[in-house]
Amino acid sequence: MDYNQLFVKFALGILTMIFQINIFGKGNLAPTTALDQLQNYVLGGIIGGLIYNPSITIVQFLLVLVLWTLVVFILKFARDHNNWIRNLIGGKPVQVIKNGEVQVANCMKAGISANELMFKLRSQGIYSVEKVKNCIFEQNGQLTVIENDEANIRFPIISDGQVSQVNQDVLDLIHRNETWLKQEVKKAGYNSIGDIFLGEYNDGKLAFTGYYKK
């Protein structure tokens, strides 16, 4: 075995992993989507499988790493800029409780049992589904719970500057609508919801974090 070639391949593999983590975000350190998991599996397979194969030259090994990095970049770019591709790659969150009623068909579709659902709710200090306005089973297997009480709002009202990411449940709890929210965004000095990176509602007040400083 050529240990010099093995060392170079190993170094290239480590550098590629560091590059992908730093450039594409830290999602693969704590995977929350299928793409994050796939990125880890394939990159691990490339490094672990090809690194010991003497018939694979350093140049060929490097080309495979570059090709996979390019594929990951294209997929992540497409996911971040297209809702259809985002849903295709990451899957859709599933609503399992709505207005205090368990959505049994959605629970079966998501593969979550009644026992598992209640366990996850209890772990968040909730012991009755009647107290839940909305409960979403996320892609990473966790529950996002909005209690049927304005005082318990713990989730953003706007995320990532997308109208589709406006939290309608929060608007319902504070008895407002999207038109009102758009007006508040303009009052705060922004042109539209698209200018807002994060919007929060706390203690009866809105707080916006824009993509740019006013």
C-alpha cells in the first residue's frame, strides 16, 4: 500500500468535510433533513470506500469529492430557493393536532403512535391535547407545539422573509391577520415581509430583525 497516497487522500477527505461544513452550514453536524443525512452518508462512503483503493488515483479521488460537493451545493441552493424542491428533499411537516383535536389520519401518515405523541407532549410540559392549538410533527421527528394561549407564544411570526413562513397560528392567537402584519412591517421601516429575517411577538409587541439594518 502506498502510504503517501493514502495520506494525501485522507487529507483531501478531511478538508472536503471541513469545507462542506463551513460553507453549507452546520446542519450535517446535527441532521434535521434527509439531505443532511445523505450528505454525511455519501461523503463518509466516498472517503471510507475510495481512500483505501490503490486503483483510484489522487486526481480521481479529488474529482469525486469535487463532484459530490457540487451536487450538494446545487441541491441546497435549489432547496433554499424553491418550495417544491424544499418539500421534495426535506419532506413536509405534518399537523397532528389542530384546535385541541388529534388528527388521527395525519398521525398514521407520519408514523407516530398515540403513546409517542403524548410522550413528546409531556416532555414539553403539556398533559392534555385540549390545551394545544397547533402541533406539527417536524421532519426531524420533533414536535412544534403552539398552546392555545397568547401568553405561551414561543414561536416566530415571520421566518426567513417568506410569506409562506408567516405563522398563521400566532396571528390567530393575537386575533390579527396578514394584512395587519404587513402594515406593521411597513411601520417598522421595511418595504415588505421579504425584508424580514425574523419577526417575533412577545408581550403584545412585535420585534423585527431585517436582512439589512435600518
